[in-house]
Amino acid sequence: MKRILLLAILSIFGLNNFVFANEGMWLPMFINRLNYQDMKKMGLQLTPEEIYSVNNSSLKDAIVMLSGGMCTAEAISKDGLLLTNHHCAFGTIQNNSTVEHDYLTDGFWAMSRDKEIPAKGMTASFLIRMEDVSDVVNAKLDGVSNAERNPIIKAVSDSIQAAATKDTHYNASVKSFFDGNEFYLFVYETFTDVRLVGAPPSSIGKFGGDTDNWMWPRHTGDFSMLRVYSGQDGKPADYSAENIPFHPRHHLPVSTKGVNKEDFAMIMGYPGSTDRYLTSRGVELAVTVDQPARVKIRGTKLDVWKEDMDQSDEVRIKYASKYAGVANYWKYFIGQTEQVKKNHVIEKKKAEEAEFQAWANTAEHKEEYGDVLANIESAYDNIEKYTLANTYIQEAVFGSEVLVMSYRLMGLRRALEAKNPDPIQLNAAIQAVKGRLDNFYKDYNAPTDQKLTAAMLKLTYEDVNHDQLPAYFLDLVKKNKNDFDKVASYIFEKSMIPNRDDLEAFLQKPSAKKMDKDPAIQLLGAFLGKFRGEISAAVGESYSALSVGNRLYVAGLKEMQPMRKFYPNANSTMRLTYGQVLDYFPRDAVYYNYYTTMDGIIEKEDPSNDEFIVPEKLKDLYNKKDFGPYAMEDGEMPVCFLTNNDITGGNSGSPVINANGELIGCAFDGNWEAMSGDIFFEKNIQRTIVVDIRYVLFIIDKYAGAKHLVDEMTLAKKSNPAVIEAKP
């Protein structure tokens, strides 16, 4: 009875939407004002300044943004050693693998620093500071139209960024928050010399594969190790044998004490994207139109690739990273669509919108907010007409690699348009294409892409309204009597793109005439013309109206609930989330413990399934119980554990930190039952899946024999060892 009364009171005062302790991806600069007292009550032993400080060493100085937000890593030694996920370094592992040196299958460990492998194209950014610049930007936006907003925001942001980095080697960005209501500056020190130090074989780093992805219980050693190098002066420098390990302002000490249920846990990292303020109409469009199409297209793509990968080690290695990237979000879209329905997210959104509309209809707020939801609805009505076509060009048309490369040639085509092309611009365009050739052709197999192109074009033709497809494409299909194998065969026989020698010969003497006769370039150009012209014109005003509506909706929510602590959607900027190590009940009569052990690896072993192969050495260590100092008190070897932290994509590789600021694990996944969490936080069942740092150390030391890497770390003293409760 008391609980019912309390809920009624909370509802009356509009407090039913208040954020729960473990919900929220918070900006670290506001910890003292918004979060610190809650964190202390949960067990935090650090001060706010020890977490985020501009002038002194703090936890933020150990947190690394990889490649502009692709993943997160953390510094775990004074010499720039980084820990991140196996899947975050998977592209580098694959890029350096060959049939003769298959690091995907065998793993890689640098036994000395001169053996560390350059991670080409990867960057490591350390946050120097963040700053609220909302007043500066918004002062320039008073009274301007929505069409004028973006150019003004860009101009003001460019000016702020330039001032922040003047006379420094830093880079900066101004990001929009709360759907364009607030703006923050982020200043970074970005390093381009990053090297692969170690990675377990995929049978450990990807154990469970697609089957276990997003699932609990989990037994995946999803980690890898990198190192950041600087010039002799300690500043960022391009790769050189003369570079030295970078010395970060702070590195995380590593705890081997283990975790208990309800222990404090916080995560710092760079979450990529959430849509917590998305309206019910936006959710409906995603789960009924957009995501089912993405699942269908990606599923077809995976089937085509897998067939060829299973027949050739060379093709398997070439397509391993591409396959993993497509597969991850293929399953994500399946899970999010399913869990949005199961968790009644649309109904929850509608309830929040009803509360907002009642507030907006009052005399005080009606003029500014009364039509916001209706305008959002109207915008979506028009956008929905073209959503499927947009999804197919993103996923299917650009799913063909030959068409992707055609797109990358468009800059050269524009340079050739003039009667007398500017030699400097033309040469720059040619060099830009040449700069992409090595990466493209290294991992390209034309016969595989021909089959994929046929499949992607067939899906597009069958599923998209023909009024929204280009005439060139429809004519091409008609000429080949709806035989998409013939369509693809024609493209690949006549185009210069599938063969590197042909494209390089063209680049020696490029001409617009030759490009315009190339069927791959013609087809890509036809799709771009259709979508950039007719379709963009049809939905442009609706997207503009949606932008205004979303901005007003979020502003109205904040005005309606002045006592609520609001946090912004993720946007690849540093965030902190805090919670506990915790088990959960996913459904009726089912209980999931909060940790797994190596027992589960052995139980899942299936030598006939490449997702569940267990290396012989790992089995030998298990059978001998040779776990070194990394086992639990009862002698078992922990593998993964759960927390109820709030994370999303981009947080992959983020450190899980205990109350004392020590590293206890590396976050790598979320759980299936809460895959709607990017849209609506599921407080009772949302979990983060973490690889236990003890399992990481065990693999490095006992499996890989790379104890020199463990010795490089700062290990927290194992006083008062944690006693893990027995499994039920």
C-alpha cells in the first residue's frame, strides 16, 4: 500500500520520469554538481577532481578515444600501453594477417617493443578539456530561421575551435547536445602512431561468435593491447622507428582483487549514439520499416560472404573484418526491434508524450510547445514514404564494393567536368583515389563482389518502389530480362574498377568520357542523381521540420521537469556512467548470475563449429587448473561479469573501474533483453558485459607467455581479497 501511495505522489509531481542511479551517460565536467553525492553513497572513494580535472592528473587522462570514436581504450602503463576490445583492433589484426601469418587464427604477441605492429589508420585521442560554449553559439542563433542555423553553427564552431587550438598541436570540435539546445567544446591531443602489441586468437577473443553476440552468459576474452607512440618531444608524430612510447598523464592501476555482487562500478568512455529522446513515431518507423530492411539486406550480404569465406582461407582473411562489422549490427537490429516490442518502449514513449502534451496545452506553454508533437508526426508521415528507398541505397547499393569505389571516384569526375581542368585540383583528385587503392584491393575479391552486387541489386529492385529507383537501373534490369547475375556480369566485365591494373592505367590518363561509359560509375551516378535530387527535395523540408520539432521537444521536457537531472544523448564525446556489479532475472523463472568462469568455455566447446573451438593450450591450462595468481578464492578462473552501467556502441573497450579508481574489467557488450536500451533505458534488466581483468591477465601471462606486459602494469595490492559468492 505504501508503495502504491509513493508512486501516486511521484506521478502527481511529475517525478515518475526521474533518472535512476545507474541510468545516464554523464559529462565528466558536471560530476561534482550532478552525480558525486549519488556515487559516494554507492561506495566511490575518489574525489571529483580525481575523476575529471583540467589542471591535474585524473582518470580522464587515461581514457582514450580510438579512431575518432570507433571504440574506447584505456592507458594501463606509464609507457602508453592500452587495453581495448579484440573487436576494436580486429581490423588491424586482419589487415596484418596473411595465410602464412594468420593472426586472426593464431593470435599475435609482441615479445619486445620492436616487434609491435603499426596499426595503420588508427588514432588515439586524449581529452585535454571540455567547455560549455552554449551561450556563445546560441547568442548567434536568436531569431534565425532553421535553414540558417547550420551554417551559423558551423561558422561559430570553427571560430571557437580555432581559438582553442591556436599555437598548440591540439585538435578540437564543438558538438551539439540535447538536439541542438546546447553546445560544448572538446579539445584533444591526437596521436597517429599506434601499434598492435597483443591479441589472443579469435577462438578466445571472439569465442561464441555471432551466436553469443549480445548474449549472457558470455565466455569471450574480448580484449587486445595497443601502444601509443610519440615523437622524441612527447608530442604526436607520424610513425617512425625513432618514436618513443607516449607517457600519459595518468594510467589505471590494475586490480586483481576481483568483484562481488553490488560492488561499485563506473565506466568512462566514448559512447557513440543513443536516441533516448526519440518520439514514439520515430521508434515505430525504425522498427517497422528501417530495421527490418537492414536485417534482410545484411543477412543476405553475410550469406554471400560466408559461402566464399568457407571455401578459401585467402577470402576468409580478406573479408573477416568486413563480415564482423556487418554481422554485429545485423544482430543488433534484430535484437532492438524485438526488445522494443517486448519492453513496450513505444507505449512508454507515448505515455511520456501524453504528459508533455498536457503540459504544452496549458496557456503558459501552448504558443511555444502546443504543436510540437503534431509537427513531428507530420514530418515523419512524409519521411516514411521514402525511408525504405533511403535504407536500400545505404545498405544495398553501397553494399556493393564496386559501387562504393565508384562513389570514391566522384571527386575525380567533378574535377574532369571543366573544359580546362585545373591541374592542381585534378592531380589532388587523382592522388586521393590512388591513396585508397592499397586498402581497397588488399581485401577485395572481385568474384565475391560480383555475386554480392547481383544479390544487392536484386533486393533493391524487388523491395523498393520503382518510382523511387533511377531509370538507368530499371533499363539495365529490363535489358537483361530481370536476370541479376547477368546484370552483375555486364558491370564487372565492362567496368575498370574490379581490376586494379585497369583502374591504375585509367588514372595515368583520366577522362570524363571514359568514366561516363563505365557501367559501375554510371549506375552509382544514376542512384546518386535520383536520391540527391528528387528524393532529397521531397523530404528536405520534412527533415528540417523534424529537427525543429525535436529541438523544441527536448527543450520543453527540460522546462516541464526542472527538478530532473537530464543527461544528453551519446555523441562520441567522453561520458561517465556508474552503477554496480549485478545479476538479473531476464524473464519468468530464469536467473542469471553476475559472473562466468572457464567451466562455461569447456561446456560450450564444439570442435565442429568455428565459433566454439577451444584452443588445446587453453584446455590444458584448464585441466591442470594452472591459473597462476589470477584465480578466484575457490580456485575457479573468472571470465566475464555483469554491471548495470549505461553504455552503448563506442563504449567498446571502455574501462570498468572500481571505487578506488582501479581497473577491474573491459566492457565489450550489452545484453539481449535490453537491446532497446539505446532508445529507452531499461533500469531492471539493462546490463553491461565485461571481460574480467583477471582473465585478461591470465591469457597474457599463462596462455601467451607475455608476462612482460603484465610486469609493465601497476598492479594494485591484493589485500583484503574479494570473496566471490558461490554460484547458485
